[in-house]
Amino acid sequence: MTSAQVRAAWLRAQRLDEEAPFGAGAEATRAATAHLGYVQIDTINVIERSHHHILHTRIPSYRRADLEQAQSGDKSVFEYWTHALAYVASEDWRFFLPAMERARAMPNADFADVDPADYAAMLGRIRKDGPLTIRDIDDDVLVEKTHPWASRKPSKRVLKLGFFRGDLVISRRSGMVKTYELATRHFGWRTGPKLATEAQTAAYMLRRALNAQGVVSLDSICYGSLSSKPRVAAVIEGEVRRKRLVPVQIDGFEKVAHWAEPATLERSALVEPRIHILSPFDPLVIQRKRLEAFFGHVHRFEAYVPAPKRILGYFALPVVVGDEVVAAIDLKTDRQAKKLLVQKWTWIAKERDGLKARIDEALTRFQKFQLASTPDE
């Protein structure tokens, strides 16, 4: 395969080759999350937060209320850690149970001094009084923060430990304020889903990557979970033996093993050069080395870079036209003035006749989404 063929397969797998591949509403939100495997959550809101942005890119009619309904009403998506905090389809809960069990058996150092009695008391409080947020806890003895994103309330760590163990689930999110509920009560389980085996989890990781990437490598499958490589490699070997996967050699990347399903290799190249203004946390962008390899673009996330050293800007968004990253635009939403501000526009590709006008049209549509002021707009 050529890099162009890999790009085409990847864009199709990301469902960026169609106008509205998942339909509309909360069910579209669930379907998009299930297909992509995860939708990354991030706190930065200089424009709309990444999870809303990623979903809007694939669901043009997307409303923030759709995600709220999927998470809190339909309970078809949940929050957990993939390579970062993300929304995941609830049907995939069992594949995260091994990580939850590890968090129970060997807590992260951040939770090593959580008192078991405090943990049991927190679960008891939620069981008795119902879901709560950290703001509902007013009897903590405040402590100094250990890092800028920490909370001064010790109860925050207890809630997070419950989250990582799977005893608690985030049942609702208002901005970045999370409501914690017992997972069994939230989902209405008498007994929860069955724990996936290591082999089943590895097969899930392979399927997730094939769905969202088209052509995969061990690095792309195991992004954020490099320890899974041996188990995933064993699953790949079996799939190749059964002729459900085909080894692929990519021009210029012959030393890196790749695989694809036979149907992926039979698809033709993209036809319509669609325009997408992507979040820096979009699944197409987040694996920076893969993006650079096949799109030739080194995307820089510079929110934490001192202003004089920034090249693309504080929160630059890659602009994809067809199968090419043509620009990176640093945007900011001025919600009071109801304007989407272009802080910096960097051309990655050579500017072509009519290209800027087409991107400006896409920015106008993007602005409408950014300035929606209520959850159901």
C-alpha cells in the first residue's frame, strides 16, 4: 500500500468520508463512540471541549444534550481511562474490568494512603443518600494541593479510587463537575458484566483499532497500553492464519509490520475532498507519530508551551481537506461577544485558489456550533 491508500482507509475508518454516518441524537452519540472505540475528554474550553467537538465532527446535528442523554439517560456510554479519560460505549464495560480489578488489587501510588474505612464510608454514603459531586462534600478537612490539578478535598481521591475500581461511575457531567453513583445502581445491574479474559481484551483492542484505523500496527493498536503488545500479537497471528487479516507493507515504512482486513484493501480511494476542522484530541490526530507518518504533518499541542515559543498557537486545530492536512488554525471562542476568533492561521500545505474560502465556510458552520449557548442547542 501507498501512504495515500493508508490515509484513505484511515479516513473511511474514522467515518470522515460521509456527511452524517451515524445519524442524529443520543443513539448517534452511542454509535459514534462505539465505532471509534473512545471519545477523549479534556478540560480545555478555549473553544468547545474536545468530547463535544469530536462528536460534532461526525454528527453535524450533534447537541450537547445528546451526550447527556447517552450518559445519564440511556446509560449507553460511560467514562473510563483508555489512553486518557474518555467516553466508551457501555457495551464494552467488560473489557475494562481487568483494569478495574488491577486498581483494586494494586492501587496507584496516588491512592496508597486512602483509608479503607474512608472508602467504605463513601460507598455507604452514596448508597444511602444517592449520587453526589465533590461540591456536595462540605465536611472535609482541607489539605494543600500536591499538583495544580489536584483538589484540596481528600474525598476527591476516595471518589477517584472508586471510579478506577469500577465501584463508582460518573453518572452525569456538568462542564467538568462530575456526579458519582454506584455503578450497579446506575446501570441497574443485579450482577455486572462478566470479566473479559486477557485474550478477549486483546481481541477487543484489535477490533477497536481495525474499526477506527483501517490499517493497523502493534503501536497503533496498543496506544496507551504498550504492555498489551504480546497478547495482541498473538491474536493477530491467529487472525492472519484464519485469513481474516492480511499483512500489509507500506511504501516507506517497510520495517514496521501492518495489517488490514481483506475488505479494507478492496476499497477505492476517497472521492470527495471534505473539509474537517479537527480537535487536537481527535482520534485521527491524537497518535501524533502515526499522523506524521501518513499525513506528513507534525502537529504541535502548545497549550502548555510558553507563548513566545509557540509555533502553531495555544490551541491549534488541524484542518483536513480530503486526505491532506492543509492548515492549523488557533481558535478562541469569545462567548460574550458571540464570535469565533482566529488567533493564528498557519498554512501547512501551499494555499490554492478557493481553498481559504472553502475553509472559511467550514469555520462559519463551526462557529454556529461553538456559540450554541444552551445544552439543547
